[in-house]
Amino acid sequence: MMLVMRLITLAPKVMGLAVLPFFLGCAKGHIPPAAELGYLGLERQKSFDLYELRFLANIDFYNIFEENKRPISSTLRCSLELENVPMSDKADEYSASGLVSIAQPVQGSEVWAYTSVLSFYENLDGGRSRRTLRADEFQRILQGKEFVPCVYMATAFGFKTYRSEVMRIPVADIFREVGLQ
């Protein structure tokens, strides 16, 4: 009898745990398709190891999940060694990333202009720490490449991660800004 009573009191808790995985997998998908990004330019920020990247997108990223609700994170991620940008920092030893800001609609079009201040770095300890790359390291890492792939990524509570199409930054522009040309 005691065992039956104990099972009856545990049943709601066990049932709750049994249905929990169904709710965790219910993140909403994003409605807009993957945005097309257009590279405009790259410029080093004075004497800092930061680089302002300007680009265009055919989507308003600040309203990408819901109208008038900005994403929790809004970043541009680039891979310095791979042909595509992995979903995780840990998968790419040499990367660049920066927060995306300043959305300005381009007058007379359905295009938005954005900036992102990028830092170029090496992922250490499986992505748990980073080291800023020196100018002389760019030559070795980017040797033989014409472009560096970048994507816009955004997250919001209750939604799957949004990921844009790939934008390509010319390696020649990176070399110019780090002082290798």
C-alpha cells in the first residue's frame, strides 16, 4: 500500500519530466529567408586591432524575429581558414567576429546598411579563450586565399538561430588594413 501511495505522488513529477523534451524542441523557426549580404568596405580603427566592416543586407536584422523586438545577439562571424563559417567558434582555429550595429535603410530601396567592428583572433583551449592576431600572422593564415567568408548570426528567446547567406571579404582589403600591402 505504501508503494502504491508513493508511486501516485511521484507520477506528476515523472510525467512532467517525460514531456519536457517535447517542449525544449519547440523553438520557432525564423520566418525570413537567409539574407543576402553585400560587402562595402573594411577600415582599421586608428591604432587599435579593430576593423570596421560596412555591409548591406536585404533584410532589417533588428526586426528579424518579431516586429520592434531586437535580437539578443547580433553578430558577424568570419572564418579565416575554412571555406564556410561553422556554427560554433570551437570548430575554427582562426576567426573574426564583431557585434552588428547601426541599421540604416538605404533610401529608395529595400536594403539596409550595417557596420560591425571586427577583431581577428585565434581560438585557444577549444574556444574558451582568444588571442588577437598580429599583422605578420595574417600573411601565413590567409596565404593563397582570395576571400574570407562571413555570415550574420542572430539569436532570440524561443527562436532557432538565424543565419544569413555567406558574404566574402577580399583578402587584399584585409592585407591593406593590417599594413601588408
